[in-house]
Amino acid sequence: MAQIENGAHEMTDMAIGSASQPVRWRRQRKRDWPAAFQAFQRLMANKEDTSQVFAIMHALDGDACKHDYIRLLSTPDGGRIAYERAELSEKLMDDAWRASFPPGSVGAAYVEYLRANDFSPQGMIDESHKGIAPAELERHHPYAWFFRRVRDLHDIWHVLTGYDRDALGEMCLVAFSFQETHGLGWALIAGGGFLRAHGPAACKARRALLEASRRGKKAAWLPGEDYEQLLCEPLEAARARLGLTPPVAYNAVPRDLRDMTII
């Protein structure tokens, strides 16, 4: 049985590449530090350029998606979720499904978050295609599917964690996400934000980032949740179940300083 499982993992590693480059995504995928630092500089120059986040993740994440996909299979519902391999973005763009979320639920808060910020799941997809070649990102492979799944969860995690879309809130969610996924790209962005913090709220901002990292360590493993069920749960009950305590240090930073203290 072990030989069969090892062989299956090797086949999976091979399948993600093209016929001419069958080993591009094999284990120990190389990291491109120069490309990551260039993308980071562009992100710091314009925090709205979300495509640079995806470029950084692609340059540095190595085998993170592979390991997390295998971890998903070990969870109670993970085998079914992986087998069904639903594209979460398609569900989130279904107006009828979004309208079915009960008042006070995670899903209702998510829809309101999108409305208040004039966001859409399609917007996140478009940004990801700027940072990663669509032909690679949209591959019919489990690891590529898992990457898309985590991408589509980003704004839901904003709602669950209580981090807003200001520069500090984004950095805090990045620090939180690193502990959830161990993608090295998240660590570069969060570490850079920690070092770049300045102004009258710099110390508070750094405390917020450290708190975000601790929250990520203590929380349930969010990539493994069944989001069709989670989005219908009452928001506060879901936060309690997932171990998501309030972001006290982040909330202590004045709203008018949350952008200028990082960028």
C-alpha cells in the first residue's frame, strides 16, 4: 500500500507540468528570490496592486500547495472536498447562492464586505492572472486547484479574522495566512511590512502583526473547512468554533493611521 501511495504522489507531481516540461511543479520546486523582491518593491509602491502578491507567492511558495493539499486529504471532510474539487469562485459568483445566506451569517457578512468595498470574486481572479500565467494557474491539477481555493478564500478570511482592507489589515491577514499555509511568500510580505512600519503608530502596528501571527497559529486550519456549510453559520459562532479571538492589537491602531503606518 505504501508503494502505491508513493507512486500516486509521484504521478501527481509529474501531471502538473506540460508535456514539454513535465517536472516544473515536481517536489522541491525552486524559489525565485530576485523575482519575489522585485514584486515586493512594486507592491510597496502601490498596495492596491494585488497582482504582485500572487507574483510573490508564485516565486516563493515552492511545495506549500502540495503539502497543504495532502494535509487536506487527512481531514474528516477533506477527501470529499478534494474529490468534488468545486471551484469556490464559481459558487461565490452565484447570485442565487449568495442571496440564500441567513442574516448574521458568515456569508451575509462576506456579501456585505464585497458590497462595501466594491469587490467581486472575479476581480481577485483577474489580479491573480496578472501575477501568474493563466495557463499555469488554471491547470487541471490538484495543487493548482488548491492554490485557487486559497485565493478565493482571501476575502472570506478578512471577514472571519476581523481585518479590514487598509494596509495594516492586509498585512495582518498576510501574517495570519502564513501560519495557516506556510507559504514563504506570505512571510516575505509580512516581514517587509513589519520592518517598514513607521510613524506615530509604528509600535502598535508591529504588535498587531505579531498578534496576527499568533492568531494564525492558534486558529483552526481554515483551508480545510467546508465553506458551503461555514458561510451559513452565524458569524460569531463560527469565529468561536474556529478559535478566532478578536484582533485586539489591530483594533487599537487608529483607523486614520492604518494606511500610513505601513506604506
